[in-house]
Amino acid sequence: MPQPTSPPARVAARDPLAWAVALLALAAFAACVVLWRTGGGTVDVAWASELDLRLHFSFDGIGALYALLATGIGAAVFAYATAYLPLHLDHQARPARDRWRFWPWMGLFMLSMVGLATAQDLILLFVLFDVTAVCSYFLIGFDRHERASRLAALMALLVTGIGAVAMLIGAVVLYADNGTFSIPELARLLHAQDAAGGVSTGTSVAVALIAVAALVKSAQVPFHFWLPRAMAAPTPVSAYLHSAAMVAAGVLVIGRVFQLVEVSDVVQDGLLAVGLLSIAVGGAISLTRDGFKQVLAYSTISQYGYVVTLYGIGGRDGATAAAFYVVAHAIAKSALFLTAGTVTMATGCRRLSRVGGLRRELPLLAAASALAAATLSALPLTIGFFKDELFFRAAAERSTALAVLSVLAAALTFAYTWRFWGGVFLGERRAGAVDDPGATTTPLTPTPALLTAPVVVLALLALVGGIVVGPFAELAADASGATLGHAVHLHLAYHLDARETWMAALAWLLGALLLATPKAWGPAARALSRAGERFGPSRVYELALDAANRCSDALHGFEVRDLRSRVAAVLLPGGVLALLGFLATPTAGVFQVGTIHGTDLLIVALLALVAIAAVVVAVTHQHIAIVLSLAVVGLGLATVYALIGAPDVALVAVLVETVVTLVFLAIVAYAPRGERPSRRELAGEASAPQRRAHRSRRWRDPLIGAVAGGAAFLVIWGALSRPTATERVVDELVRLTPEAHGQDVVTVILADFRGLDTLVEVTVIAVAVFGVIALLRRGRTW
Amino acid sequence: MTILTEAVARLLLAPSLIVAAAILVKGYVDVGDGFAAAVVVALAVALQYLAFGARRAEEELPVLRFAPRAAIAGLVVALISGFFSVLSGRAPFTHEPAVGERPFHIGRLELMTAVSFDVGVFLLVAGALVSLIHHLAEPAEEIDEVAAR
């Protein structure tokens, strides 16, 4: 008899990192509840007011709704993951320290979702959008030894990252027209423009770009293809990112910028069309999939299609229904994802065709996930019933055609949800992980209680929401109020005679019919799925990625093949342009030759030495001689700095020169020959065309060097002959230095007056070094 | 390498580090700053690598393996020193103590956020350079060995 809990699971109970993150989520959830009930609050810090960059967070209705989802669902999923992750690592024979690649990213993801939910500024929205994308990259690629995981992670990062760039462009266009990134301000300005005779095309395009970014994030057709691929992630990641967090971020943004979207009818109609298309495509493909998580991924595409459709319908009904829908869906979908993970852990299978009849072995899980499925398919006594009621009401108020479509959509949801649940828990028990269908059923691996408890909690929440719907309705009404900019009241109750109830009943009937007749629609749905794989947007993505790779390779090859020509291509135009500039400007009296006295003679002598060393570098063929002559150039100049009263520059120059010389020597040690081949040797060994090339180069290189060097000489001479306003800036800095509590002007400039520049520079150093490390050691830092 | 270079390298290590510390501490009143101090440290470490070879140098100075962490810590220190003022609504790099206030003293050492920023730069550059030395010093076959493990 196996132990009730396997060893890794017991280790999990003691993993302080996992519990710290899970408790952080729980604490954040409690804090969000308190903030919501007490009316929230606002933080507004203009940290770079010249650029209109502000840290503007406001815990309003939208903030409350999505922050509660991110932390609440987060707490449930994290609790689940404390038990799941050790088992997962154990199955793959990976060390326990790999959990450090999981928990920090999960925690950061949750925090950035809370930030995203409360952000009131388009730039902030963009930054946090990208933070979630980066976190998702590491989480989806958690199983980094698997190629599919890495490709899926890259795809999610690229697709949602490029979408975020669209949002940035939209934000900048809006800023150019209106002078602010603040969403409430923009909403006010755009509504004023709308009332004054319609917004400009540029504004519509900008708003459309922001909407596109949101649609990409919410995996809407035709940008949906990244989501099913992202199912390569461990199940807790899918349950969190792809039910309540990452994909929810897209509709969150639509809800946040809805007042901007409203002013453009085209964009809003576009949302409606994309939403309906996503419902249809996601639903139809979901019905054809065999993998648990694939079914759920396509159903997520379809479900967020509902939300986008509702924003497309717009108005009070649409916005309220959308907010409510997000809540109900997140609770149910995360429970179903967690169910899929538990079933996989227990049976070792990830396909519907391999399992079945698990209702007897896993009765509690079956009951809990049945509640979740009921929520998703909008059965009464669950919170899901109201989500569809609001959906039907919004659709029917808009037009009869939409009402019909909404019933069909709900029928589709009913069918794929129960197909998933029935496939797992009903029917006959199948062979399990073994590929041979004739094999006997394998006994289930016992799973820790924590792999079931979160599902039960979420299911109970869905059930409570179906009976005591008040708090959830209030939450949705608050969010809708923040979306629309005016207060909204929502009262939900069961009305047996209402039009929406009859629409729901019709949808269940149609859904049951769909479930009962798989042969009728199966071939068509599978054909759609195949066509999507062959000609769909994921194919476009692959082709584009290939083309980008080839282009980059070609460019790299071109650059590396002939380094001298590349250098010449920079030096020659630079020199020629500078010379042309001198020809165009009056230069009479600009070039002055000063006088030399006293210690200046020493400087002149040093400069002569530097000049001689420079000539040696140009003519010598021995590598060592080149390196040492370069060192003479550098150290000679450093001494000149010291003599003309710049000790700070001199110190850094000496140090850097030493480092550079050492690096050069090290490179020379690696070089295959001790000498650069001389011209005569080259001429002797080379073939006829090579000889021609060398003959032309014999004159080309010195000529280019002379042009560039001459231009640089003239520019520096001109600059030194005419002391300009820059000196006054220097004087000002020198005067201010004591006030900054310093005596060394250079250090004070670096650390104080120009501190931000220094920070950016050292950040570049850090990024460059870790880039080198990544290339040399595949990411091992030591 | 000869006994002479080994002896010189051993002798020079402590003085170089003292010089680096002096450059760093005196940075705000005298020539030098965190960057220069970090390069001095890197040169001192590079000398050890040259004299003893990568393996022996790292055996004798086990503290070197904290270099990547020092770099990250330095970035964090620099970020905090630069941006803590944003929390109270002032521009980034508004240093404490403000103009006209007296800095806090320990002996003759003045404690200021500008100096802590410089310390952050020092840690970052020193950590980064030492990491680079480590990675460039280790020969290719050892890398393969590490990869095989």
C-alpha cells in the first residue's frame, strides 16, 4: 500500500519559500478586501515631471476586481503549487533548488498584476504589461530542458511583447495630441473632442493600437495561437496565468481604457467582431482537442471572446456583464486547470482519450470540478448562471441577431465544458499512461490533499456566489463604474420567467444536443483546426521568425566578413561630413595657435611621444609591438591629463589603459600567429584577384584614415580655439560642488548632478556582463 | 609563472585593495570614485589570476565567487540610492542630506546617499569585472567539464 503522501510532497510542507509566496498572496488578498471595502486609495508620484511620467495607482473598482482575482486565485493556485511543484520536479529528476526559478516569478507576476489593475497611466500600463510578459516567459519556459517549453515561452514573450509595443505607440500618439499619459485625463479630453465633432483619425488609430495590445494579451483571434502553445508550462502556471492573470490583463486594459475606446465606433465594432470570432474559433477547436490543457486553453480563448464581445456591445449592460464575466470565469477556469493537473499527477496521462471513469476513484475532485464546469456552463445555483444572464441581457438589448449568436455561443461553452468533465470523470476507466489500449488499468498514484483542496475551495466559492451573489455583483458594479466613469448599480436574483432564463435553457438544450452528436460536427471542427494549423496565424509567426533569423544572419555575415570595410564605412562618411561642415561655415579667425611656456614643453614632448607611438601602431606588423605602442599612446595621454589638471580623468585613463593592454595581450596570446602578415607575404601567397584587392587597399586604408583623422583634428582644434558657453556650465558645477557636500567635482558630477546618467551607464555594464556570461556559460554566473 | 611573479602578486594584493578602499572612501573629497576603485580591485584580482592561474587563484581567494552577487547587490544599492527620493515625491537623485544640512559623521567619514550610490557603482563594476576575469580565465576544456557535470 503506498504512503498517503509521497516524500516530495512532505518536503513541500516544509518549503519556506513556497509558503512565503503563498502567504504573501493570502495577505495581499486580505489587504485588497480591506482596501475595497474602505473605498481604496490613490498614489500619485510624478517621478519625472518633465517627461510627464507618473507613478499613478488608484485602487478603484477595476483595481479591486482584478487585484482580488490576482491575489485570491493566486493564493489558491500557490497553495496548490506548494504540493504540485515538488512532485513535478521529482518526476523530472530535477534538483529542489529549481523552485527558485518558479516562486519568485510567481510572486512578481502577482504583484505586477495588482500594479496593472490599479495603474492609471498608459506608460505604467505598458511597463507592467511587459513585466507580466517577462515573468510569463520564465514561467512558461520552466521546463527549460524541453524544446517545446522554450519555444512556447519565446512565442508568448514575442507575441505579447510586440503587442505591448503597439500599446506604447498608441500611448505616444495620444500624448502627442493631448499632452498627457493619464487615462482619466485622456478620457475627459477625448470625450470633449467627441462632443465637439468627433475625434481625429490619429486618435482612433492610437486607441485601436492599444486595443490590439489588449487583444493579443487576451489571446483573441487572430493572435490566439500563443495560448495553446503556452500550455507547455507546469499546471499551476497555466491555472494562474491563463485563467486569472495574464490573459485577464488584456481585458483589464480594455476595461481601463474603455472610455477612450468608446469615442471610436470603428474600434468598438472591431472588438465586437473579434470577440464573436474568438468565441466561435476557440469553442470549435476546443471541441476537437484531446489534451486536457489544450481543451481548456481553447475554451479560455472562447471565454475571453465573451468578455471582448461584451465590451464591444458596450454601454452599462456590456461593461457590467464583462466585469462579472471575468470574475465567474476566473474562478471556474482556474479550478478546471487545477483539476487537469491533479488528474495528470494521479494517472500520468494528459489526454482525454487515455483517462475516463475517474469519478469513482476521485469522487471529491469530480464533485468539485463538476461545480466548476457547471459555473462555466452557466447552470443555476452557481455564480456562472448570472454571468450568462448578464451576457444574454446585454446581447438582447443590442439586437436580435446578437441574441441568437449569444445563445449559440453559450451552447458551445456548455458542450466543450462538459465534454472535458465527462471525458475525465465519466465512462469507462481506460488504460492510463500505457500506449497499448489492451493493457490493464493502472492504479492511481495517491495525490496530496493540497492537490484537491484548492479546487474544492474554488468550487465552493462558485457555489456561494450562485446563492449569495450580492458581493460579487457589487464588485462587478464597482468595476463597471470605474470603466464607464459613473456609478453603476447591479442587482442580481433568480427570475424564472425572465427572457434571459429562457435563453439560458435553450443554450443548455443546444449544448446537450452538441454533446450527443459528435459525429455530426466533428469533421467540420477538425477541418477548421487543421486549416488553422496550416494557414493560420501561427504559421505566419513561424515564417516571420524564420525570416528575421535569416535577415539577422545575413547582416551578421556581412558585418563580420570584412571588418576593415565596416570600420571604413563609419570613418569615411564621418570624416567627409565634418570636412563639408568646415567648408560650409566661415572659419576665418577660428583656428588659433596658442603660446607655449613653462611646463607646456613637457606636454608637447609627451604628445610627440604619443604621435610617434601612433605612427608605430600604423606601420608595424608585430602584434606585441602594436599592443605596446597602443599602451604608450594611452598612458602618454593619461599623463597629459594629469599635467593639465584633470587628475580624475588621468586616474581612470591609467586604469582603463592598463586593463585594455592586458586584454589585448591576452587576445594576442590566443591569436594563431605572432605577427600580422606583411604586405610582401600577402602578395607572395595571394592569388591574382586577392593581390588586386590588396593593391587597392594599400592606398585605400591610409587615405580613409587620413580623411577621418584630419577631420577629427580640425574639429578638436576648432573647439579648443573657441572656448564657448560650456565653460560657464562647468563653472556653475564647480560652484555648486561644496553645496552638494563634496570637494571633488568629477565625483560629485557622477554621483549627484548627473547621477541618472551614471546609473544608466552602470546598468549597461551589468547587462553587458551578464550577456557575456550567458553566452560563455549558458547562464551559469560562476 | 615564476616564483618572483607569484611573490610579487601575493605582496601586491593587500596594498592594492587598501588603495582601492582609499579611493572609494575618499571619492567625494579627493581624486577617484567608485569606478576607479573597482578597476583597481579588478587589476589586483587579474594579477592573482596571471600569477597563480585560475584554479589556484580561486582556491586561495574563495570570496571571489561572490562576484556576480556583488554586481547585482551593487545595482540594487545604486537603484535604491538614486530612487528612494521618488517615494517622497521628489525628483530621482535628490540626495540626502539636502543642500545646507549637515551630513552625518562617523569619525571623519561623511555618510550621504551620494556616497552610497558610489559604493553601489563600485560593487557593480568590481563584481562585473571579476566575473568577466573568471569566465575568460577558465580554459575551454574546463568549461566542457563543467557542462558535462
